[in-house]
Amino acid sequence: MSNPTPKKRRSFWASAYVALHRKGVVTTVYLVLRVLVLLTLVSQFLNGNFENVFFCVLSLVLFVMPTILERQLKIDLPSVLEIVILLFIFSAWILGEVQTYYTIFPYWDTMLHTLNGFLCAAIGFSLVDLLNRHERISLSMSPAFMAIVAFCFSMTVGVLWEFFECAMDQIFYGDMQKDTIVHAISSVMLDPTGGQRPQIIRGITDVIVVTEEGQIPLGLGGYLDIGLLDTMEDLLVNFIGAVTFSIVGYFYVKNRGKGWFAKNFIPKVLSEAEAAADPTISGE
């Protein structure tokens, strides 16, 4: 019986060679980011920051997801889209969580949520084509229908992510939904009659927390909003990103696939013949 290992090795190196020449820039970005993550992982492990080690491992796993999706769904991700996805993962987990960019740069999280809405809308545009790849009729569908699908898909992903952040905060007290300092609140729970008239308190300069051990003045300069405003802001910028690409995609489909910008963000569904002929997709 022949040993299949040499053939598998040749297939792997042949696939890597094709990937390097077909998507040289993507491969270079992938390797550079992977090295940076590995160096960060070693550094965090030596410092005993095992939570950050987990973020590094998660980033390494997510880095291979575009390739897995290409092979499983038989699609071709545009190089620009793939690079942006890799940079997004690196920016969110390594720079954001490990290097604490979310704290250092106030709008880091806002920027990533806007980009997420934009990218998910691009994926939403290809979703109809994925569901109809045998018919190959996506460009003949209504441009408005494509835009609505893209927008709804992007907003759904954004909402599901906020569900995840809320669950992490409630279960593990992770504070993924960052707090906001406000100076006025309105609540019906403060109605002395027990009714539904909202009571407004303005000019709040401090909050005192009463625990079993005693009183703790927070000294924050205002009232601590526990994540609501952050969630609304995240969904708003996700909405802006989704609307932006939905409009771009609408005109892209309206003009029968003309235009270079949208094409760089919409995955292409491959036919069976195209997929079989591409070693980076077929793995052969």
C-alpha cells in the first residue's frame, strides 16, 4: 500500500505556492499579522496575562476563517475584503483588547463597529448569490432587494454581537459594553407616587454606592450609565456602515456589476469548475 503522506505534502505546498502568487499581498499581510500575534502571545504568557493569551489564540483561529469559508462555500474573497477582515480581527482583539486601544483611543470601538456594519453589508450582498449560486441570477435580481438584504443582514449581525457583549457583562462582568458618564437621568422608578411620571434629575456631579461594607463615593463627576448609551452608539454606527455599503451596492447592481469599489468587497461565488481548478479552494 502506498503512503499518501508525500502526496498530501505536495498538495499543501502547491496550494501555498498558488496562494502566494495569486494573492501575494493577502498572504504577506496574513504572515506579518500572524507573527505579531505569536510574539504578543509569548509576551503575554511570560507576563502571566492568560486572558490576553486567550485573545491571541482566538485571533489566530479567526485568521484562518476566510480560507475555511472560501473552501467550504466555494467562494473567492476579493483581496481588499480579505485584508480588511484580517486587519479588523487584529485591531479588535490584539490592539483593542490586549493593547487596550479601547481605553487609550475613545473612538476605537466606534470605528470598528462602523467598519463591521460596512463589511457585513458587503457579505449580505453576496448572501443572495450564495443561496442561488446554481442559478447564477443574483445580478438580475432587484437592486433594491439586494440592498435590503445587505442592510438587514448587517444590522442582525450587529444586534447579535450586542447580545453577546451583554451576556459577557452579565455572566463574567467583562464590561464589554463600556460605561458612559452622564449628568442627567430620567426614570419612572423615582416617581414618589409609584406612577409612570418620569422624574428628571439634572446637574449630577457624583454618585455614592452603598454596599454591605459601607458607602463608596465614585468621584466620576456624574452618573454612571452601565452600557446603554454605548450599545446605542454601536448600533448607530453599525447602521451608518450598513446604509453606506447598501447604497454603494445598490448602484453596483443597478449598473450590472460595473464599478471597482463595490467589487473589492463582494465575494464571488465560484462555479464547480472554477472551484475544482483552484488549488486554494479545492485543496488539491
